[in-house]
Amino acid sequence: MVRKHGAASAVLALIPGAGLAPAIVGCAGTPTSRSTGEVIDDAAIKTKVESKLLADAGPKALQVGVDVHQRDVDLKGVVDSPELVARAVKDARSVEGVRSVRNDLVVQ
């Protein structure tokens, strides 16, 4: 018995890993993990917060660690002034897409 395959089957047979495409494309988040879009959004928010802080505070901005998870911003680190804390919180809140800001900065 001779099987006939369509052109699409022939093309897919030539592409290694083509059978994995549905698994790769379906990157939806779950309650315990983030979707690809959420990871990209979080990375964009982090970059914007860091850029604003660097523009406002200059090199002292490097004292502030910024983490973002599902649009929630966490500010961490040891800084040398309460003004830097206030500036970091203000800058983080001003970024579009930020849902909340948690301030874990310590002044020393």
C-alpha cells in the first residue's frame, strides 16, 4: 500500500523539531508561573524604573536593586539618604504598567 502525503507533511518532515511548535507557542501563564508576555512586560518595567532612577539620581541609583514580578516592583538595597529612597519610590510608581511598589530600601 502506498501512502500519499500532502506538501505540508513533507515540509514538516524536513524541519527538525516542527512537532514541538504547538508546545512552544502555547506559553500561557499558570497560577505558579508567568507567561512569556508577563516576563517581557516585567523586564520592560524593570528597565524603565532603572532608567528613570539613573536619570534622577545618577550613580547613586546603582545602590537600588529593582525586581519586578507580575508588575509588582520591589526596591531593595542599602542607600545613603532618605531622599534617594523617596526618589526611587516616586520613580517606580511613575512607570506605566506598575501595579504596586514595595520599598525594602534601608538607609545607612
